[in-house]
Amino acid sequence: MLAGTSEWALRLPSAMAGAAAVVVLYLTARALHLPGWPAAILLCCSPFGIWYAQEAKVYSALLLIATLSIWALVRAIHRETGAAWLTWAAIALLSLFVHRLAFLLVIAALVGRWLCLPRQSPASQSGWQRLFPWLLGLISIGFVTLMAFGMGSERAATGAYIPADPLLALWLTFVRFSTDRWPGDIAWWLLLPWIMLTLWGLVLAVADSISERPSHPAALPGRERAYGIMDLTIRARLLLSLLLVPLGLFLLQLGLTRIYEARYLMIIYPAWLLLLTYPFGRESRTTAQWSGRASRALAWTFIASITLLQGALLFQPGHGLFSGTPLKEQYREAIAELARRVHPDDLVVLHPGYLRPLYDYYMGRYTSDPPPTPLLFASFKQGQTEFSSREWHALRQQHFRGGLRSFLLIAPEHARTVDVPPMPGDEYGLVGLYYQYSREQQKWPCGIWRGNGVHLLCQASPEAYESGTVPEPATPMEATFGDVLQFLGYTLKATTPDGPGVYRAGGSLPITLYWDVKQPIPTDYATFLHLCQDCSMPPVASDDGPPLDGYLPTSTWLPGNPARDDRSIRLPRDLPPGRYTVLLGMYHPGEAGVEARLPIRGSVMMPPARLVLGSVEVLGAPQR
């Protein structure tokens, strides 16, 4: 709260954690007696790391704490002091509060520590030393079981996850770690630098891990002793444990749940980056058989290639994070559109339900009015059974009864894992299809806003949902526009405790217009609403457009079937308090100027061709 609640302030911790992780990774590489710059460069330019460093989520912090945990573990093994081990334990404990999957890294650290202990004959081992690997195995099996139950329950399994078996997950993780793309988004051969460097580092680390090597510094060769180099076997076993143990346990639970997201494996990302730098190890006996300069030159060539590719991927048109193309879900834009149009008595459905925090945050920033309490997907799905049309129909009747208009804010890619599309090719499941095919439900569609990864669908009901009550204008009026369009009256909605007619700057003035026609008309007209104090001047606020956002054109209106048009006038946050007049007009959108306005007969008029609906009071905007 010290930095406020702006988006910048919410994203700042992730950005700082991502930047700090680069420094800590450099120090970790140096602690492992690997050059720090290659690892730091790889993370600094990583599209995968930068993506999560821009999000107000936990995964950039998880990257930092995982890197800190590796650094503290290497330091503790190198120093073998109580203070160093307490430091690692404190960081490991803290990591569990960042994300529960950090426990996999704790298990890996304990495995790595055990593998780095001097080998002893079974006869010379204490009971604890013989019991320790079995205890680690039981802990690992227990945690995998907990993951299977926690992540693999039916409710979790139908959340926003990717169904993947272990082999597919392994490939997806490699591609996401390397390029932050999905297979098929880029040519496979562009992955060659990452593939070659990963295989090279893996071969060297495995070769070092299975070698017997004296661990006492005095027993090391002179050149290695001069640099204070950590025993190669210890380094290799430690790095492989930190990479392969969490990966293996996670893939094991995938065999049971098929629930996968690359970000869940953020805990092994720093270990993988360190593996990419392993060929730079000057002391590796495997590379010592080669020409040292040639091997290092080849390794730097791979690093340079990867860095250039990372830069190109960040700016890749249509896909790069810095390409200017919207890549992240446009929740901000969708909720801003909702805040502009919503009435206090509207129904708002969020699908899936975890959109609620975004709804609360952005609605509070885009309107001064209290937003409607939303319905979540859980309102329509009960228990652990598969979501069915019978369940949706029954609970929709219960929750929608009496409403006149509803909005659906839906993230289709995530929603379809909860609400499976019934037919191949369907964009939505049962909830989305109800809105997509509003006319088939005897409802009026009133707008579809499609952003990247999120859609906003509007539906109005000619009669109240389920009850069939026909709404009437709270303020009846009689006026005729152009001899054929009959204006029947309007209803102002309340957004403040003072009731209808009193509104607050920074919010909206919600109004419902009621219309009929004397006879069918061939022309599609548009409506405007003006808010003014000195109405000889341009309006201080307005709303303009065809009825129901163009989904109920006037050419489709039939006599005796009143049309209802819900509209909102956005009130600028700096609008001075006072009383304002509300004016209504109809015009032909294909013509310019006041000549396009339809003449009006009846009630109180104000030139040019505007009907006076009445006056409202506007209060000052609340302090943020």
C-alpha cells in the first residue's frame, strides 16, 4: 500500500523480483565456480522470465526465491557452517509461503545434499544415514500424492490448466523456457541453440556426477586448488538434483492428473539456466580433453545465438511481448467497457470465477459507482459432477429471475476447461453459447466485445427473466420522432443512496428508453443523449449510438412490440457538481449536421430537435 494501488504499483514487486533474480543467479553461478555472465545474460533477456516479471502474480517472486535457495544451498555445502545451513533453511521455509510447489525444491536440495556426502560402506553408516534416503522417498511419494489429490480433484482438474501427459509436458516446458512460445508458434530449428547447449551441459554434468573425485581441497590439482574450485562431482550432483528431482516428481503427478502449466516449474528454471552455462566450467575434466579455447568459443557462440533469438522473439510481430500487439488477456479493456455500460440492476456473470479479483479491482478504478455483485461460475455448478445442461438451466432460472439485462465476462480458453464446449468447433461451453445465441433464447443480443483472451457479451430480455414481467417506464412521456417513432418514456436507475436522479462524477447516469413504432420503417436510426447546463453549448457528457449497440436496429421494430434501450452517460471525473438537463434525440447516422435529426412532436423540446427528459443532480467525485 505504500506505493498505492495503481497497476504500476501492483506489478512493481514482480519487476523488482525479476531484476533481483538476475543478480542472484550471477552470484549462484559464481558460487558454483561457473562464469556468472552467461547465466545472467540468459535470464536478463529471457522472454519467459520477462513475461512473469510484468505480471502481478507470484511467479517472478518464485523465480527469485528458488534462485536464492540454490545460492544458499551451494554456500552451505561449501562452508559447512551452522549459520550457512540456517540461512538456507530460512530461505527454504520462506519459499513455501511463496508457492507450495517450492517444496519440490526443498526435497531436491535434501537429495542433493545426501548425494554430496562422502560415500561410506553400509557397515560404517549410522542408522540415520541408512534411513535418510528411505525417508526422502516417503516424503516425495507423500507430496506427489498430495499434489494428485489437491491438483487432480475434479474441481481443480476443470480449472484453467492444460491437459498434458509427462512427455508432452517435458517438451512444452523446454519450448516455453527457451522461447516463451508454444510448439508450432516458431520453427523447430530455431530451438537448436537451446537444445545443443542443454545436451552439452547435461552430458558434462552427468559425466562429472558419476566420477569419483577427492572432495578435500588439498587433494585437488594445483590449478583447481588455486581457484578454490568446488569438487566437480559435488557440483554436478547438486545441479542435477535441483533440476531433475523437482521435474521428475512433477511429471510423476502428471501421470495421474494431466494438469500442467509451465509456470508451475518455475522452481527449476534457474537450475536449467545454470545447466546451460555448465560447458563454461574451466575445471571440467571432460572439457579439459578438448581445446579449452575452442570449447569456450563454441559455448559463447551458442549464448550469442540464444541472446539474439531472445531479442528477436521479444519484438516478433504478432507474438513478441514488445511488438505492440496485445498478448496478455485484455481484462482491463473488457472491464472498462463493462463499467461504461453496466446498470446497477444488471446481472453480471464472471466465467471462470477467479476473474472476481480483476473485476473488483478494475471496476473500482473505472467507475465511482458501486458495481453489481457478480455471479460466479460456481453459482451454476454444484458438487463434483460434470457440468450439465440440466444443472445450468435450473440454476440460471434461479439466479436470473426478475432481471432484465445481463453481461457475461468470459475468458474462453480458461472457461472451456470448466464448461466444455458440447460440439466440436463450438467457441464456448453452455454458459457462453447461451449468450452467443441470444436470439434463439428469445432474447435480444446487445453487444459482443472481443479482446485478446477475454470477451464481453451482453443480453437483454424483452420481459424479465423467467418471471415474464413486462417492464414499464418509471417516467411515461409521449413524443413522436419523425412521425413514426413513438417515445413512451424512460427510467432512471439509482447509483447513489439518494436514489434515481442523483449521480456522482466519475460514474455513470444509467437510463432506459422505451420505444414503439406506428408502422414498420425501413431506416436504421441512432439515438443521442446529451447532458448540459448551458444547452446552447456542446454537452458536457453524452452517449451516442444505435439501439442496443446496433443489435436491435429500428428497421426491425414492429408496432405493438415496445423496444427497450438501456444506455449510460459516462460522467467525467472532473464534472462540476450541480444540476444538469438531460436531452434526447434521434438522427440518421448516414447524414451530417443537425439536419440529420428527426423532428419531434409533443412534450418539452429544445432546439435543435432535442427532447427534454428532465434534470438530474451530479455530486462531486469521491476522493481516491
